[in-house]
Amino acid sequence: MIQKLSIHKIKNLNRISPSQYHSAISCPYKLVLANSFGYQPLLPLNANAHFGSIIHKMIELISKGVINDEQTFSESWIDLISKKEEELKEKGLASITPLKYFISDFALKKNQIKNILQKRQEKINRSSKTSSSKFYPEKRLENSEKSITGIADLIIENDSGTTILDFKTGKIYSDAIDESGITEKVVKREYEVQLKLYAHLYFLMNGKYPKALFIVTLSNDFIEVEFENSDCEKIYSEALNFLATTNSFITKDDMKSIANPSIENCKYCSFRPACSYYSSWLTTNFEAVNDLFGTIEKVNQFSNDTLGFELQMQGKKVLINGLSTEKKKDYKSLIGKKVILYNLKKTKQSLNATATNFTVIYE
Ligand code: SF4
């Protein structure tokens, strides 16, 4: 896929969401670019990320009671999968469809969501007899200025208080080392920050804090995030401060101070093509990531019906294989041009690389 960067204007951030805040701390410029491009990624997301959005939608529909039996489950599943596959085809990602062949444990994950439906139905049957719980799926929580705003997956209110729940489809824990040097599993800091921000926003809207915060996994495990009210308030103040500081850098047109290229920050940043700080960083760090840059010198055709580039990079010849012949004319038009190739598959032994389903070339 060949792309050109569209014109974009750096704009002040009007708001930040609890789910964005933690990852934006390490490189605020990522959020600034996302905002300037209307949150449309400039590089394709992998199959798991697309599938994750389907899972999240299914859980949302279950929470809202739109999916309430086997039939509505199956209709929604088929509908969401086929719409997503159509979208992927339109985006030039037909090669990762049908999704079921590109997602590990596809059937298991489908069953796990079905279990969530069953458990919810059991819970509704039980609670309709015993309690007056109210369920608020996809509940917006925000401060009065709407500068910090997000949507909690589910809020349950009853006589004993409020519980805020957020559904997560990926890894929940990261490793941490305690005082005695033992490695222990802790809930990822980004999820903890997100839920604590929800708790404080809930307080601002209702004058009281929730009694509990939970992360719910695909296996229907409920993981409690313990909190102190003062901690939630502190994180909220820091988020407000982050927003004001980032906007002051935007006003001064000082992006350099808020861009922080590193392997960890940039590896999965889908705004790399628009980030000049990343492009400069790449010239000395290309061995650590899956992107390469240089001038296309030649397009070669191979007997297995694929194409390859000869790329001139810092005085070295680099070979990129595995390109589709369908785009031969477009690729030839790149000869003599400087490009950056994103999402390649590299080998440890040499600089040479292979194109993947997700490779994108930006002129
Ligand atoms: S590419 Fe790296 S430095 Fe640039 S915005 Fe993304 S995370 Fe920040």
C-alpha cells in the first residue's frame, strides 16, 4: 500500500479521555497528532485490534440487553464480523480476511463472550428477585467543562453503592517487583489510572465516589482495582495539568518538547508517518524497529510472482521482498523517491526485510 500524508493542522486539545491519558503521558505528541488527524490511524491496525473492537461491541450489546439470547447473539456476531471484514477489504486489508483464520483462539473467544451473556442472564434473573440494581451500560462520565470525558462500559447502582466496570479483552497484568525483590503481577497502570479517573468524574457528577471499581476480562473474571478517593482526585488534577501544559506547548508551536521517540513509545504508534521526530530518530535506530527508510533504486520481479525493492539506505543496499505484483506500476513510480516503509518483517542477520499484510509505504 502506498500512501501520501494528507495536510493536517496541529490543533489545541479540547479534551482528553481517561483511556488515552496514561499512554499520552510518555509522548504527548502522539495525542496531538491523533487529534489533528481526527483519531484516524495512519497505519493499519493488526487483526487482533480489529477483532478486539468486535468483542467490545458484543459485550456492550449484551450489557445493554440488545443481545439477550442465542439468536440475537448469533445475528449480532455474524453482522459485526461481516461489516468488519467489508471495512478491512475497503481499507486494502482483504489479506487478513476471513478474520477467523487470522485470530488465535477465535472460537474460544466467541465462547467466552457467550458465557458472559449466560452469566448476565443468570444475574438478571437472580437480581430481579432480590435487589433493585440499576444497570447503566456505556455511561458517559465527564467534568463540567467536558475537558476530561470518557465512557465507562458499565455502571451498576444499588442500595449498597455504585460499581464501575470496564471490560478488557487483552492482557490485564504487568509484572512489578515488590520491596523484597519478588516479581508480582499488578493490574496495568493504564487501566488503574483509567478507572480512578472514572471514579473521580463520577464523584464530580454525583457528589459521591463509587464503592468499587472492577476490570472484567473475557473469561468473566472480576478484578478489583482498589482505590482511595484522594488518589483519584490527584490523578484527575494531574490530567487537567497535562492538558493545560500540552496546550501551552501547542500554542508556542514547540512540538519538540512534547515528542518523545523511543522503541517503547513509537513501536505501536499509528501516527509515525506524520512524526518528523520519529523519522529523524529512525535514521539511527532502524535496527530496533520494523520500519526502514531510503531511496528506491530498482523494482525487481521474481519467479514466484512477487516483487522486491532495492533500497539505498545510508550508502547501503537493502532488499525488500514479498511485495504484490498487483501494484507493479505504482511501485515503479517510486523509483528515485525517498520513502519510509512501515511494518516490515525483518531478520536478525541482515538489514533485508519482507513486506507483510500491514506494510505501508509513505512517500
Ligand atoms: S512516533 Fe513516537 S515520538 Fe512520534 S508521536 Fe508517535 S510515539 Fe511520539
